[in-house]
Amino acid sequence: MDSRKLFAIALIGIGFTASVHAEVISQAYELTMDQFTAPTTANSGIAFKECEDCEVLRMRVSAATSYTVNGKQVRLEDFRLAVAGLQGNEQASVTVLRHLESNTVQSISVSN
């Protein structure tokens, strides 16, 4: 058997094995600023709607939650100031990453 064919078969086998063991551990939400309410403290929560007609989702944040504004990691206080300054900005977006098992927020990113 040609070594290239053997190599290709091996890669397919590795890919299949890896895909069998894949497990989803986080879920991301892409939001606009008007869909999102920022946390008030490090151990409070956030609220958002995935769509205009959707139910409000609430999730806990913790001291381990990271906050990012335009690619730069910031403290919660600075994050809240940035969010307040971006209210009404239709170009701004929020990405929330939720850990599924613990149902807690791992990170929140805002960009404009």
C-alpha cells in the first residue's frame, strides 16, 4: 500500500476518534447592547434576551468571570463603564460565554 494512502487512512481514523469523544462544554451568545444587562457585582448575574420575542435569560457571574472590552481584559468596574458608554450604539456587540454544566458565565466581551 502506498505510504500516502496509509497516512490518509490514519488521519481519517484519528479524526473520527477525536470527533466521537467531543463534548460541548460552553455555549456562546451574540447580542446587541439593547439585549444585555451587565452584572452589578462580581457575584451577581446578567440578563439578556436572545431575540425580541424571547424570554429573558439570567445567568450567574462569579469572581472567575473575565470581562473584555475591544480585545482588552478589564476589571468589572471598567467593563460596566464601557457598557454604559456604549448603550444605544448599534455597532456595539456583546458575546457571552456560558459554562453549561455549572450554568455560570465564563466571560463577557464587548466590542464596537
